[in-house]
Amino acid sequence: MKVRTRKQEIFYTASRLFKEKGYTAVTMRDLAAAVGVKAASLYNHISSKEEILYEVIMTIAESFTKGIEEIRFGEGAIKDKLSLVVAQHVNLTANHPYGMASLNNDWMHLDSGKSQYLKLRNTYEQHFREIIKEGKTQGILKDIDEEVILFSILGTLRNLYLWIPKKADLDRDKLIESLGQTLLEGIEK
Amino acid sequence: MKVRTRKQEIFYTASRLFKEKGYTAVTMRDLAAAVGVKAASLYNHISSKEEILYEVIMTIAESFTKGIEEIRFGEGAIKDKLSLVVAQHVNLTANHPYGMASLNNDWMHLDSGKSQYLKLRNTYEQHFREIIKEGKTQGILKDIDEEVILFSILGTLRNLYLWIPKKADLDRDKLIESLGQTLLEGIEK
DNA sequence: ATTTTAAACTAACAATTGTTAGTTTTGTGA
DNA sequence: TCACAAAACTAACAATTGTTAGTTTAAAAT
């Protein structure tokens, strides 16, 4: 995440603080200090605290939904599509290591944007569900409750932001590979 | 979670609110209103807001760590132990549907209790890791990076609190069964 | 060099925060 | 019935919150 303008620096720094303490616990004075400025000065660049949250969350949420849409309607076998979903998650998380925390934990503090966000999330989950359904129809996936499959995979992927930073060593392609294997083929021999 | 005393009612109601909005965003006046009392009255039962968080989190955290310790050092095959870990997670989450949210998202707002909590969590993860290691040593588990296995399973389990309430229909034993299968054997045929 | 614009500052606001002090009500056992 | 303890209340506090107004400094454009 290359930072070009001051406004972007504010968004980025905010997302970092949001991850550490959560949106509500981060004050505008905290943020200002981290940026190296007085609280009031922030308002030369942004219009409200919530605007920051909105920007951080929606940017990522839109990428996710757009991405899975392309995967779902794209070419390729179901197994490959599932691998692509895992890969997209790893990549987006690696690109937005901080923002993912707000996406997961702070979306309820969105005001006007909350319904927008929930709509995107529902759409995302629906696309994912359809991919799984098709896999079951084709007889490629086991006959396990769809919701269990969906939330099992999604559960792991949603937590990626917590340990991707810690596992910087494990390179990205290896992670995509082994995580995909774990989630799709299981861990038992 | 049967509530017996007013104090327990406060803890329980608080954990419910904490799940909805997060610890920081819940005010003592919010909590008081939900309990049907004025904010100051809460202090006849508790000594601080943080005490509530501490109680909610530590009760559950201790159950987890104690539980996995028994599993790890108990009898039985590794595969069964892994299933037991999944089962314990489902059961504890079902028994503490709200508190799990704080355990996951609000522990950083613990003051004196934070290091205690982190110690419990590390111990938990370490026991889990050892079970996985033994599985690999015995040749029962695939040769996938331990950390990937650990956090993949744990990632899913940590999110259980978000959808167990929504899937009240899927009965508990079925959930343990299908979730265990998904996590351990994978979803591909 | 001068004007204009962008971005920092200081000071303050009204509202909200967790918490305390002191008082009144409620319920229980003697 | 009375006394006592538990638990509610009102009122207020000091600190902190997001935000605004007005001003000064720095940078860019003319």
C-alpha cells in the first residue's frame, strides 16, 4: 500500500490503529499523533471519523465482491475456482493487512454505509455458495452441508489478517498452495 | 447460560452487547438500560467496566485451555483428539455465544488481565500445535506446514460464534460431525 | 513579488464517558 | 413491627470525545 497523498496516509495510518485497538477505541487525537499532526488538522483532509472507516472498509469489500464475481462466471473447473477464491483472499489480505481487521470487526460502526457493506458481503457469500453448489452438483465435492463448507472455509480466510503479518517468511505462493490444500483436501492422509 | 444473580445478569447482558457493538462502544448507560437499571446502580454489583470484560473473557479462556490440556494428555488416537478439539470448540461456543466475541475481539482492552489472557491463549495454541506435531510424526497427517494447519483449523473455529446462532437448526452433534469432517478430511471427493 | 490556495495551528464547544457520593427504596429475618 | 442490609435512585464530577471557528504558516501559481 503505497501512500501518495496525506489523505491516503491518514486512511492507512487509521487502518493500522483500527486493527490494534478497534475503530471506537481510536480517537482522532490518537490518529493525529500517529500522523504527526494536531487533531483539528485532520479535518483539512477528511470530513469525519466515519468517512475514514467507510473508505477503509468499502474499498476492500468492493474488491472482494468484484473478484469473486469474476471467478464465479469465469472459465475453469470448480476446483480451480475454489483455489482462486483462496488465492484472492490471501492476496487481498496481504495488500490490506490492516483494513481487513475493520472489515471483519468494525463494519457495524458504519452509519449510512452499513447497508451498502452488508449488501456487498451478502453478494460475496452468495457467489461463493453458488460455486460450492455447483461443485456438489457436479459430484466433485462431498455431500456436506453447504453452509458448513462455506463458513468453514470463509472462517479460516477471514482470520488470515491476523497471522499473515506474523508469517511473512512463508512466501505468498506457498501459503496459497498449502492453505488451498488444507481447506480443500483436508489434513488427514 | 442460566442467570442466577443480578451480577451474572450484568455479565451476561454485557457480553451480549459487547458482541453487537464491541466493548468500547458499549457504555455503562447502555448496559444499565439493557438490564433495566440506572448506570450508577451497576456499581452495587461490579467494581468497574473492565471487571466485566475480564470476567467474560477469562471464564471462557480458562475453559478452553483446561479442556485442550485434558485432550492432549488423554488417551486416544490423534484423529480422535483432533475431533475432540473441534467438539470442545463447538460446545464452548454454544454455551457462550456472546462471550466468544469478546474473547476474539476485545481482549486487547483488558488492562491487568491482558498478559494473563495471552498466556492462556499461547498455552492453548501450544497444546494444539503439539497434537498436530504428533499426528505428523505418526504419519497420520499430511506434510503441511504446522502453522498453516493450526491457524486454518483455529481460524474456522474462532469464527463459530458468528454463525452458530444463525444455524440453530443444524443440531449440535451434526455440526460437530460435519465440521470435523470438513476440517480434517477436506471437502473434495 | 504578490496573490491564492492548501494545510497546519490554537482554542474552544457541547456531548458523552466511567465513576463517586449521598440518599431513598425494597425486601428479609428477628 | 422494627432493624438492617442490599440494591435502587439522583446528582454531579473530571476527563475525554468528535468537531468547528478563526488564525497563521507554507507552498504554488500568477
